[in-house]
Amino acid sequence: MQTEARFNYLLGILFFVAFILLDLALWRLFFAPTHGVMKLFTPMYGLSIVAVLLGCILCLTDIFDFTNIQGKILRGLALTIGSLAAFYLVYYGFFWNFLGKYGVAYFSPQSIIDAGGTGAEIWNARESASTAVTYLATAFIFVALLWHNGLGKFPWSEGTRAVVGWSRFFAISFFAVILYALLFHPHVTALFVPKQSFAGVEPWWEGVAMTSSAFYHLGWMLMSVAVLVLFAETFGGWPLTSLSTTGSKALLRLIVTLVLSIGLGFILFYLLELVMTHFWDEPFQGGSYTDDPRFRHLHVGEIAVFAIASSYLWQTYFGNWPTRLPVPVGHVVRLAIVFLLTGGFWLFYYNQSIGPKFVDRVPGIGSIDDTALCWGLMTVVMLMVHRKFFGGWPMHRQGSS
């Protein structure tokens, strides 16, 4: 008789070590800016690549429900190849050669170059286009996770996988585009000389954020995503699982999801910036790296991504231990573990001897190109591939009696 699935902690530890080695190897192959092979971290180009890839993975898993709970190797390989193919079509096909070519020029480096003007050369053009792609991908990821955790399959619960998947995809895309237009588009139009004032309004958040940069929205939004992942992975869905995703109750669950994720996201966002103010003093517009508010907003986003990676890592390689304590106690213990792992990620990256050696970051502190978002998101992508495409194979196994 089949019994409850058991977790193999020994294999989890071994695969955790293997994951670390693979993570560092892939970073050196694709993104490491100084001693890497492809050096795709420029930094926005590399960041946009992993952000779109993460969005494609969420499309397959949370929107179209293509998962691999059984841990079948061939299915995992097929899903991985499918996500890479989707990434290539979306990034280079849709953004660079369709939308950027025939609609919104700033999504395509070549269209920016063809338009001419100050800064219209390949590096600046690709960075500007990559910034826009990163912002839109972030908005899509945020809305997709809100929908998945707040509504599930509602309101298409009775439909086939194709009906539910495509309906959710277009609904999520619709709201993501609106969110992007309100929160990110004004910053992108201000990247060019002169500012595209007829295409985008002046960044309306400048008085609150002390910057016209949309890094402000990137920071709190990623922190809100971290809250959603914490609920779903570390807390096993609590407290959202206590609310139904059917009928009118689904709207209540969506409202609760919105309030909790955005509310806690902003609280954590400002608490972390208070810590930065304690160590770096008050920020001011026009300041250098540590004094510039926009880079503090970006650092909050980095910490959020480290928290997301920590939550997935503990779930994937350590079975979300402990699982047999009373529920409130278990939540507190796992939250503490994720907190410590998040700090471990941060210390690993920013340590003055370890960081430059293993992740090829710029030594010291204060480099504008030295952000951990790209490496953090790449780590999240790898964890999601192993967990959702390969079912965490081979740590989970079925017991029998």
C-alpha cells in the first residue's frame, strides 16, 4: 500500500552541494562580468534575460499547470527545453523583432539605434531596451503570482487545461501591461536624451521615492513577491489556504492576498531601508552609490530575491524541515531558517574576499554595475527548474507498506 511521500535528507544535502557547484559554474559561463565566458551581465541585459526566463517558467507551471510532481526525467527535460524555447521566442522574437520593431521602439536595441540621437549605440541601446524588458517581466511575474495564490483557476475552474491556461495568460498579461504603464513606463521614457515627454508622464512617485527611477517599484514589488513565495513555500500556503478559490469567496481571497503581499512588502521595504540609513546615513537625490535612494531601493529588491531563493532552497533540498512540529511553531522555525539563509546569501555575495572570487563581483562597495539581482534570479530559476520541472528528483520517494 502506498503511504505518504518521504523526504531523503541525505540526497538533499548531496544535491544541495551539487546545486551550489552548478550555480557557480553557470554564472561563470553566462554572466560573470570579468572572468566569465559569455559575460551577459552588463548588468541590465543579463538581468532581463533571467527575468524573462523566470516569467516563462511561471507561465508553464502556474498558468498552464505543466508540472512534474512524479519527477520523471524525460518530462523534466521536455519542460526545461520548452521554457528555454519560450524564452527565446518571447525575448528575441516578440520584444526585439516584433513589438520593438513595429510598435514600441524602446523594446528593441536596433530600433533605438535606427532612431538615432544621443546615446544611440549598441551598448546603451541594449541596456535601455533591457531595462524596459526587465520592468515588464517583473510586472508579469508579480501579477502571475498574485493570480495563482489569490484566484487559482477562478473564474474558469470548469474549463480544460487549454481554456484555463490561455484565459489566465491573457488576463494576467492585461493587468501586467497596465501595471507596467503606470509604474515603469515613465522611467523608461526618461532614459533617452531628450526625455520622451509626450510618450510618458514625469515619474509621479519622485516625491515619495526621492528618485525618478522605477527601481523604487522594482524594490517593493520584488519584496511583495518574496512574501507570496514565503506563504506558498515556507508556510505551505498559510494563511491563504484557509480561504476558498471558488465563487464569490475567490474575490475575498484575492483581496486578502493583495493586502498581505503589498502591505507586508512595503513594510519590509521601508524597514530594510531604515537599516541602510542607520549604516549609510540619510540618502539624498544626486548622491553617490550608497547615498543614492534608487540604489537603496534596488538593494531591497536584491534581498527580496535572496529570500525567494532561500525559501525555494529549503523546500527543495531540506524538505521544508521541520514538518512535524505544531503548525505555528513550525512556521516560526522555518521563517527563522529562511531569514538566516537570506543573510547567508547576502554575506556570501558582498563579502570582500568571497564575493569577488566566487561570483566575480567588483571588489569593494559602491559599483553601479555591482547588483546581485541577476545572480539571485538565476539561482531562483535553477531552483524552480529542479523543483517544478523535475519534481525535486531524486530526494522525494514514495514509501510502501
